[in-house]
Amino acid sequence: MGTLLFEWNYSSYPGAEKYPHLFKPIQVGKLTIPNRIKYAATEDNLNGKDGFVTDAGVAYLRERAKGVVGGLCVMQGVYMDEKRQGQGYVGQAAAWDDKFIPGLKRLADAIHEQKAVAGCQLMHCGRVGAIETEYCQGPSPVPQRLRIFRPVQEMTKADIKQCIKEHLDATERLLKAGFDYLEISGIVGYLLSNFVSSYTNRRTDEYGGDIRGRMRFVVELVKEVKKLCGDVPVGIRLCADELLDDVGGNTPEESMITYEMSEEAGVDVMSVTAGWQESIYPVISRDIPMGSWLHLAERAKQHLTIPVSMAYRLFTPDLPNKAIGEGKLDIWEMCRPMIADPLMPKKVLEGREGEIRPCVACNVCLARLFRDAPMTCYINPVCAHEWDPKYEIKPAETSKIVMIVGAGPAGLECAWVAAERGHEVHVYDKREEMGGTIIEASKAPYGDDELYGQIRFARTMCEKNGVEFHLGTEVTPELIEEEMPDSVVLATGPKYSKGAAPGFDRENVVSVLDVLNGEVQVGDNVVVWGNMKPGIGVALFLAKQGKRVTIVGRESKLGKDVNPSFLWRYVGYLRQNKVTAYNDCDIEEISDEGVTVVTYDGYRIPVKADTVVVTEREANPALKDVVQENSIELFVIGDALVPRNLSSAVHDGYRIGIRI
Amino acid sequence: MAVDPEKEISSLWRALQGSQGATRRTFYQMRRALLEIAGPDANPLDVGVRAWEIVGKDTGKSYLPRMNLLKGIEGLMASVARAYQGLATTNGALVKIDKGENPKELFITWERCPWPTSAKEHGASMKEDLQGCDTYLQAFLDEVNAFLGTNLKIETHKAIPRGDGVCVRRLYNPEDK
């Protein structure tokens, strides 16, 4: 066996028994890693705009290092050139000068403090880089499919040599900072992938041509980095399938040649990835079933002798455990599951799987990065605030009796946080089941069932913290006056608003909740009133049953409450299911023939409809007055305050939970 | 439903034509502003053609997400031709696409186009109108070619500004000429 940096003994933990393959050591180069878990390098935009590491970045990574329980924790990729052409994110860490070493060392130290293996990554962003400059670099001046990127300048041979030198200089700095593992990123459209791909490399010199020519840059780079690294293992991230067949990208066979050549050049571990930012196919969103990409890891294993790791929709431990056991994978990588819950693998090890806050694969984390905003998470309110004591769950100064009205995502989140702080928390809901509107929302197609995971998590946390449930109990003014709690949190969800137009009182106007629960008959021609996420969800639910669906909504754009990195999936599915949408429109009348839609500028469109499904929502002020009249501390959260989305409900719940 | 379809459609049609006219007027008003700022030494032909090159390149860029080789070079040519057709139609032209004898050539015919008339109204030469349009279509195509590594060409056979009554352009792949 190779060098073992920290001793770990997992034998007494239930997770090691349940998932034996995840908690076995593995040798990577001359280093032995105690388990098969890796937090994969993820940009977070938490560094200074000058590339210096910040307290926020260190705290963020420290939590993830704690989570890997002795495994590999890799910091985000660094850019390596003073001109910043390799920089792809405003808050990306830099390593182009020795002045960055102290900050990088803070990251390595933070990982080591948790007895984890400290990894770092070199990441020149190539054709998706140059975020602060006018031109980006690439092997050939091929324009990007997306307009947001800078024009590409073809690299000269001198540029290539300089670029390799910058990689080597940065490697030296990262080694001085104390990292134990070094990775080179060649994925999703970054520089190495640009050289490798037939789509973006059209050079006729020795750095272009066939796949061996296109790999020359990678091979030269790996060999030089290996020489510098000595006993420190070197990994690489490369695409097993670029998913660029529509623009003449590499074949899967060519991708396997890149893997074999990387191993020949000396890499010690291969991180398998799929797709580019410019791919037209979805890869990691919720509509892609978990485990869909494991066949790529299996294929890589057939071509390599070095260990193979992979992330990409492996959100639950059973999948990688089985794959490792079957010899299809060696190391389980994670980004988003550990953004949502940094301690995810630790909880797996400790047999606390119910306490894992599950990622809902919405990609808001990525959407934020691409829009120059700091990392955030849809369902983890603490993400990127790990440094901030205001976000900590601290014991309450005075224990209170808290009545929470509504067992939806906002109410449950607030309940467990408040209970963990020492309050006596009672959750009421008129329904017998927990979950609020997520019960219905999770019945929509294309992976929305995963949304319910948030309810399972919150329920477990409530039970753990002694929250008392009063399900099937409608809270009335009399009940509040009888109980007289110290605080009331109204998390009652929204009111569904029918609109004022003639016809909204007809029998064929039904609630979205009743439709998704199958409690009403729906005709063949349906108008969905409301063009936000609830409208999209029910429209797809009905269209997949063969109904002709038209969405009508007042918002100027469809799905305003859905983040852009996921909205394109819904737009594609609506088109595929032939759903029409009239945005920036109102309903003027509902009659026997259907619905008269009126555009914002007064044009009228007749739409046939047997059924109108109401998804428009408004705030729900019920019970507010009675609470205030009795001088009880009052909080209104989630859709009851302002109808928004699951994320806002959870974040509201957490923020009030730590304040009560 | 109390909707008068004739009234709705005629109102929308008038609005569309008004918008098309405004687009053309705005182009020539911007051109005039440029010429006034540039002074008497500026060549109106150069200004007009350069403007169309910028429009063509930027429009081509915006169409890249819809361009691909999934249906081979013929599929790509059809996509480009349809893009030209859609853009021209939006601007008030009437355009048809015909297959040529060679399966890898398409003929695009502008049976009517409001741009030469607008050019005359704003004092631009027919030479500028034709050269501007050719440059616009070529710049669009250059962007697609750079993106996909193809070598599609377009050539003008007939032109309304030359008095031919229609514009006919041939879109082809020279490797299959």
C-alpha cells in the first residue's frame, strides 16, 4: 500500500457495514486514500475578484472536508495566468503568483484539519474563460454556441508553451501550499477539452489533426506536471462522451483513446465526465434518472488500469456502492449532493441517512456561478454562509412554546431548527399528511418526485428534535386563544386565486391540487391559469395524458420562479408535449366554448377549453389578525407570505427558525 | 366567446406591418446619423455595407444554437435557408426555397422584398442595397461555417435592385459542386 496520511477506522460505523465498498481504502499513485469518497472540485465564486482566497471560501471547503470522512476533498480549479484568459468565474481562485500561496495553504490546512486528503485542481477555462478580458483562448477560433462567451483567439505555439509553463508554475505553488493530490481539469469546454475535441480543434499543425495530434497538448502537459509532482498523485478530468455529435465532436471511441493516452502519459486516476456546457443534451438535471451515466465509468474501466471516479447523478450511496462492488467504478465523486448537505457521506457512514438534505438537481448553484453571483443552494440555506455566525443554529436564550401552522416545507424547516434550539414546537396541519403543496408538486413528471425528499429530510429532523405534530387539526382562532403559544409561525401555504373575469365561478374551473391528486375530471382541452412553476408542472402532467394544454399567465416570461439552468428543460418538455403558452396575458372570459385570452396590449385569442386549472397564487393572511390581537409573536413564512418556490419556503423556514 | 376574429387579425396585421416599416426607417435613420457624424469624406456605401456585415454576423451568432450537423450537410443547408426565409419574412419579404438539381444546393427566391423601396426612399443606392444584402447573408453564413467547420457558399443570380423582379440566390456546398 502507498502512503496513508491519516488513520481512519470505519469498522464500528453502521454505514461501513451497509455500504462496505464505499469505506474501503484505495491506492491512487503512491497515496492510499482511506475510503472511496471524493468531494469534486466545484467553483463557488467565494474568492476575491483578485483571486485571493477568502474566509468564506475556507469555511465552505472545511465543511466539505469534514463530510468526506477521510476521503479526498478537492478545492476548486485555479486559473494560472496573470492576463486572466484562463479565468472562467469572477470569484475563481488564482495561482499565477507566489502571493497566492498563503491563501491556498489555508485551504489545504482546512482540509487536513479534518483528516482528509487535500486535493487541488488546475483549470484553464479556454473557450468559456476570459471572463474579465476581451478574448479567450482556444486551439482554433471556433465561435461558441452560446452568446455569453468571449470571442476565441487561436493559440500560437508560443502561447501553448507559455500555457504549459503557467500550469507548471501553478503546480509548484500548489505543492508548496501543501496539497496531497493534483488534478487537471479538461471537461465541459475548458481548454484541455478544446484541444481534444474535433469540434473546437481544427489545427493543421502537430497540436491538431487526428485524436493523437489533438491530445498532444494534454500529453505534454501531463508529463511535465508528473515530473514536478513526484510522489504526489496526478489526476485528470476528461469527457467520456462530449455529447457534441451535432457539431462534429469526438466519438465515444476517440474519448476512450484520450483516456488511454492520459494513462500512458502518467495520470494516476481518471475522473469520468459527460457533456459540455455547449451540449444540447441534458446531463445532470433532475429529469435525468440517477445512475444514467454509470455506463461511461464502466466503459472507462475497460480501457484503463488506473482507478476511475465519477460524479453525475450519483446522489444516493447505494448506486456507487453497487457499482464499486461490481467493478464498474472505484471512487464516488460528488459536487451538488455535498453543496446541499456538506456532511452527506459522514451521515451515510454514521447511519444517519434520513438526516441528509437531498439535492433536488435544480442547478441553481450553477446558474448563480454563470451569472457572476456567489454560490448558493436551492435547499441548503447555510451554503456559502458557513463562515457567518448568524447562520448557525445556536441554543435559544429563552425556551418558547411555538405553534407552527402548516406542515409544508417552510413550516417543517422552521420547526426542526427551532426545536433544535430548545423551543417546544408544535406543528399543526389540517391534512393528515405532511408536505403541504409539495405533496402535489412532486406528482408532476420529469423528476419532480425528488422534491419530496426535502419533506422526508425535514420530517426526520423534526422527529429527532422532538417536534410534536397535530395532523388532521385545523387551526382556528379559538385554538390559538386556547393554546396561547409564545410564538405563532404561519406557514399555511398560498391561496389559489381564481381571477375576477366572468366564468371563474363555473364548475369546470378547478384547483391544481385537485387535478394532481386525481380528485376531479379533466377534459381533453385544458387551459392552465398561471405561468409559473405550478402551472408548468400541471401542464406537463396533463399533456403527458394526451390532453391539449394551453398555459395562460400574467408574468411576462414563462417560469419566472424556475432558475434558468433548469427552465430550458421545462421549455423543451412543453414543446415536446405540444403545450402552448400565452405569457403576459390575462383571461377575459370563461364560457361554454372555452377561454378568451387577452394579451397585455388588448388582442383577444379564443382558446378551446373543457377545463380551466387554477395555479395562480396569492399570499394567505388567514389567522394573522387573531395572533396579533392576542399580542403573540408572529411570523409569516413561505407561500403564505409571498407565493414563490420550494427554495424560498425552505430558506424562510430556516431563517425564522434561527431567529425565534 | 365574444371574439371578432377579423378585427383581431386585421389589427395584428396592421401592427406587424407598422413594426416592419419602423425597423427599416430606423436602420436608415441610424445610417444617416453615422454619415453626419463621419462627415463628407465618409462613403455611404462603405457605411451601409459595414452595418449589414455587423447585422449578419450578430444574427448568425444568435442562430448558432439551432445549427447542427445531425442531419448532415443537407440538413444544415436546409436550416440556413429556413433561417434566411424566416428572417426575411419577419421583415416583410415573401421568400420560397427550392431544391436544385444537385441535392446539395438550394435556391432561395425573394419574390418580393420591401428593402429596395426603403433604400430609395432614404436616398441609398441600389448598389448599396444589393451589396448590403449580399454581405449580410454572407456574414451570417461565415459565422455558421466557423462554428461547424463547414464551407457553405451563397451566390446571387438575380436581384430586385438590379431590376430582375426577384432575388434568386444559390446556397451550396462547393465540395459537391
